Amino acid sequence: MGKNRSTVTNYLRLLKLPPDVQIGLRDAEISMGHARALIGLDDAKTQVELFRKIVAEELSVRRVEELVRGGFGRPAATDGKATANGSAAAAAVPVAELRRTERHLTDRFGSRVQVRPGPKGSGEIKIAFDSVEDMQRILHILQPS
């Protein structure tokens, strides 16, 4: 076939994913890295749930790997300190509020903005830019009047 054995093996492993996820991979909604991370989940329902979260929140492959390692889809800890994905901070700010904030900042800066909660109330805001001029435009908006 002209492909390495490991390449063929990886493609065959992807066939274990539910049809919705396979279609998402085919349609480039997720990458091969996302799909490989999803294989680490135990059941198809949880795989589809995380697939939808990846698409809705544009999660990075690294973030998906963290969620899988952190027990995504398993029952939450009973102490109330962590969510099913292992992040207490993620539960502190509702997803709808994060999306509203992202939309507001995207409108304000005229560029794609991502807001990601982190542990213990920390997090990060990422502002994308297409060129040096675009970055300078954004920096000008950030300057106090």
C-alpha cells in the first residue's frame, strides 16, 4: 500500500470510533490528534459527548488529552471540589458565560478570541491576529485612552 505499518494501524484504530466521530474526522471538524485522544475513552457515548465538546468549544488536542487523562465522562468526585473533567475552575464559570465573553471580545477586537478557565480561578485569554499590522491594531485597542 505504500504506507508504514504504524500508519495503517492508526487508521484502523480510528474505525473503532462511533460513526458521528468518524464523520466529524472526515469532514475536518476534528483532527487526527483529537480522534486518537478520543480512542482513550471507554465507551462510545462518552466519545461522542467529548467530540461535541471539542467542536463546540474548539478544544486543542492537548486539552482533549488532558480531559481524557483527567477522567472525562466518569462520575464527578463526591467532595464537590472537581467536575468530571477534573477542573473545579471550569465548573465555576458556566460555558454559556464564557461563550458570551468570547463573542463580546471578538466583536471588540475584530479578531477571534478564546477564553479558557484554568485551575484555581486562573485562566487565559487568547487573541488571534493575522499579521503584524493586525497585532498592532489590537495593541492600540488595548492601550488606555
